[in-house]
Amino acid sequence: MDARNRRRWFGTAIRGLGLLAVAATLATGCSGDDAAGSTGRAQAPAAAQTADDGSTRYVNLGDSFSAGTGVRPLVEDSPIYCQRSSKNFAHIVAAEENLALTDVSCAGAETADFRAAQHEGVPPQLDALGMDTDVVTVMIGGNDKRTYGRAIELCSQAADTNPLGSPCTDRYGQSLIEPVGKDIYPAIRAALRDVKVKASGAKILLVGYPWLMPPTIGCYPEMKLAVGDVPMIRRLQTELNDYGRRAAEDEGVRFVDMLPVSVGHDACAGPQRWIEPMTAQGPARVHPNERGQEAIAEQVRKALAN
């Protein structure tokens, strides 16, 4: 990656958890899997398999949770910026259901990146859709207004001041949650509306996010959040999930709710976790691990069957 692209990359890296994680990977250098599974130069996304034979065309859109950031190996020749895993839920679903997949999910993506290029050489995600698209999965919203990234960043910093209290909640209150209904809900609706226009004949699924934290207490320092701030992070997730469901219903799109099935599989759940803790290495931090991606794939398959 040349200096110009690296500066541009780090300039946008703080937008959300996905890019915070990828920044750590770029700062320490690519692993062997990285080198084999990606290129330094961003390229236009390519289909995992062609659909010229009349097979069902499936397009996956979204952010780092959709891309499977942190799960190795990466998709061969996919942009290093996107940290797109060949074991993300979309690839699992495509393999199990024999679908022709075009995966354009990308770490750090916001709803705005559906309509505009996220990085040089990474086209708007909506460009992957067409009237011949049969299935679309969308997992987006967590990076808009830096929803997850800002909350985790600020609350982890505040935790040092009072690990047993609620320093983040006391300082920021509802300000970390208010953008969900005010800004993110209409942005998700608009994104879904655009998807419907570009792929009017497709079955469209909006996939929700799994739990990051348990209901109370947490697991400091693995998840560096003060005890009293854990409920606020849960409220943030609940709000994003509820508004995501509402946006899907308003646009006539199926919502895949990951909250009920991910209870007991948060980042504090030890061997049962679907989310890696902050102490994990590289871009896996605070992202679904391989088990998490498999769990999302299972729910998506169930939704497609109904």
C-alpha cells in the first residue's frame, strides 16, 4: 500500500469497530493468511462464482460484521481494506444453498457507502445489484455516526477512571444512543429502499447484530467496560436492533434477529462466545468469530427457507 492510500485509510479508520480493527492489522503487518488472501491494491469486487449457468444470484452487502473481519482466510484478491473473509456467513450460506455469490461487504462500511465508493477502487456496494439478483443480505448501520466504535472507544477510555462505576454513562448519557433513532433508522430505511430499486425481484434480508455484552457486569478487562456501563451498551444494541427491525418492516424486508439466539454467546462467554473480546489479536476484536459467522449463516438460511 502506498503512502497516499495508507494516509487515506487511517483517515477513515476510526469510523467504526471494523476499521479500528483493520488499522491494527495494517500497523503490525499482514500475516501469511493476509498475504495469501488479499492484495494491497483495492480492486473491484468479483463474484465468488459466476451465475451465467442460471443459478441463483446472491449478493451480500454490509460492514465488517457482514464481511467476517477477523476470520481467516480472506477472500483471494479482495481489497485489503475490506478484510472480507471466505468464511463469513454469506460464503457459508452460498456454499450450503448452492448460490452464486457476489460479496461486496467491507469493513467500516456505512450506509453512505452503498451509494458512493468507500475507497479508491472499491465501488459503491449497490453497483453489485441488478434486476437478475435473486437474494440480497444486508448487515449495516453499526458504523453510521460511529455508533459502535464511538461507544466502545469512549466507554473503554472511561473505564480506567472507575471500573466498578458507570463513568461513561454518567458523562455521555443518552448522547451515544440518540443518533440511532434520529439518524441511523432513516439511513437504513433509505439504504433498503435503494436495494429494492436496484434488485426489485430479489428476496432481501436485513441481518441484525449479535449481542456484544451480557446483560450485566461484563468481563473487565477482557471487555474493557466499567461494570455500570454494560447496561448502556446493551441499550445501544437493543435500540439499533429495534430500529433495524422497524426499518425492515417499513420497507417490506425480512429482518433476521440475532439477539435472541446470541444470548449467552457474547464476548464474555468464554468458550461459548461468538464475539471475540478486546484482548483478541488483530481485527478479530469485538467481531464475530468463526462460530459467530456460522450462527448468523444458520439464521439466514432459516429466513431464506420461510
